[in-house]
Amino acid sequence: MSRLKLGVIGAGVWGKNHVRTVAGLADAELAAVCDTDTKVRDRVARQYPVTHVTADVVDLLSQVDGVIVASPAASHARIALQCVEAGKPCLVEKPFALTVRDAEAVARLAADRKVSVAAGHLLVFHPAVERLRALVQEGELGKIFYLYGLRVNLGQIRADENALWSFGPHDVSMALYLLNDQPIRVAAQGRSYLQPGVEDVVFLTMEFASGILAHVQLSWLDPHKERKLTVVGAKKMVVFDDMEPREKLRIYDKGVDRPPEYGSYGESLAIREGDIFIPKIPNIEPLAAELGHFVRVARDGEVPRASAADGVRVVRVLDAATRSLAAGGTPVTL
Ligand SMILES: NC(=O)c1ccc[n+]([C@@H]2O[C@H](COP(=O)([O-])OP(=O)(O)OC[C@H]3O[C@@H](n4cnc5c(N)ncnc54)[C@H](O)[C@@H]3O)[C@@H](O)[C@H]2O)c1
């Protein structure tokens, strides 16, 4: 089978990881890279002498079978529409778009033209998240009560998107994927300490119809680097710590048991502290898994694990959170 010709649009801080990963794929080749910055183009041309390097999206589209869009967020929807118009499947980095309208326009055109569009929700390809999803969906944790995540560190401080739009897509897409559900209400509070109008820290809460509450703390102004998610179920609890080099998931056989004769007295609730289990998680780089999957989407028509519709769902949550932020944290119904 011939190797799929992939192109990357935007080879900056993150896009260069796409470039490197595509170049290493067995069943695809790095056919073209497009970047508006001359210095970036020169670097790519030096590193990948046989790759077509250009400043023009249309030129890139003429060279490839599929596209990864890793340019700044404000250009995602416009470039994704260009890819779909040209009939080229594309994977659009997070955030999928900056408005619900733009996200829906991409999803609609993709459906009309029958061109596959994937959302760059990297964490749904994390092997620990896949395992965690199975635990949640197969009932191993019992009824899910709530979950909370921490995504904090110092930098990269962005001027064109706040901590909600920069980090939030990861946690929102992960929560929606784990629960296989969408929130009905969203509330967010945040503050801009470093640049006016660009929140450095955001506390986001999502409420699901099932009663599940999901909370996320997002910040690029924090002394710690934390990438953590805790899921609390009626039977078991799990902590996913992505800063751990190997033991990324810990399953706690802990909970509070309610005896059958339980009345209304709290003291009859029994705390259960059982074993802690650390499953072996395959050591697969999520980006390599995401791009390997995208090759199958673009070449074989496999259904994207994170589709344009998923991109729209996450943008809807971020948009509602933005409205809540502007209203000082008042919950917004979706
Ligand atoms: N999935 C992840 O884990 C992850 C991590 C970091 C960033 N991102 C996302 O990736 C995107 C890029 O982020 P970054 O940190 O690499 O930004 P960046 O500013 O470092 O890089 C963007 C690159 O795109 C180029 N560019 C700008 N406009 C362009 C256009 N119209 N056509 C072609 N090239 C253009 C710029 O010259 C630059 O080289 C953002 O949406 C960001 O949120 C995703």
C-alpha cells in the first residue's frame, strides 16, 4: 500500500511535534509543511530536505492526501474549511475553533462534502485515559459521583487565548470522553493577572444530567506542574497522574458502604479502605497514537475517535464557560 502523503500547517512550538511524528510514521510520509514564518520554513527545510515547504496553504493542499492543522487557534476554522473544500481530510488541533458558529460550520461542511475531520483531542489517545474510560464505562468504579482535574504549570503564557481555551480543551474533551456524556450546565471563574482580558487561572465546573460534577483547575501561573485527574465512584476511585513516568493510574478500592438496613444516620455508613492497584499501561506516545489513527481515518475512512462533532461539543462547553466567566461565575445552561 502506498504511503499516505500528509501535510502539517503550522510548525511552531507544538506543530513541530506533529512534523517529527509524521516523519516517523511507517504508513505515511511528511509530504509538505506550510508556515507563514520564514525562519520556521528554513528550519523545516534544513531538517527535512525532501519535504515540500511552503508559505501557501493552497500550495500545500495540492501536494497532500491529508492535513494536520497546528496553526494558531484563530486560524483553525478557516484553514479546516479550506482543507474540506479541497476534499482533504484534516485533523484540527485544539481548540477546534474559537466560536460555536465556526466549529459548526466546519462540522457541517465536512458532513456535506463527506470529508473526514478529526478534532485534536490528544488525551483520548492516551493509553491511561483509554483504560480509565473502560473502568468508568464497564462499571468497575460503580456509579460515578464526581471527578476533578488539575492542569497547572508556569507558562507558556499566551496572548491570543486564555488558560481556559489553551488548557481547557484537554480536560473537557477527556471528561466528555470518559463519561460519554455532555454537561447541561457550566460555571467558570477566573482572573487575568498578567495581561488585561486574558485569564491566567480558570476554575471550571461542569454539571451533567446524571448528577455527576466535573471540576477543572487550569492555570499557567502556578509553581507546580500538575496533570492530574481524580475520578470518584461509588465502588472505587482512580487517580490518573500524567506526571508519573510509569505508574500513571492508581485504582483505589476505597469507598463508603451503606449497609442494607441503612436509615438516615450517617454513623451507620462504613468506610472501606481496600487495596490500591496500579495497572500496567502500555508505553505509547499519545501523539503517535493520534496520528496513526488519523492515517486510518484519512486513508481507510475509519470513524474519527474525536470527530468534528466532538470538536463542536467541546467548543460549546468552552463558549458557555466564557459566558460564565464574563458573568462572574454565574452558571450557564447548555
Ligand atoms: N494538543 C496539544 O497538546 C497541544 C499542545 C500545544 C499547543 N497546541 C495547539 O497547537 C496550536 C499551535 O500552538 P503552538 O504552541 O505551536 O503555536 P506557535 O505560535 O508556536 O506556532 C504556530 C505556527 O503557525 C504558524 N502560522 C501562523 N499562521 C499561519 C497560517 N495562516 N498558515 C500557516 N502557518 C501559520 C506560525 O508561524 C507558527 O510557526 C494551538 O492551537 C495550540 O493550542 C496543542
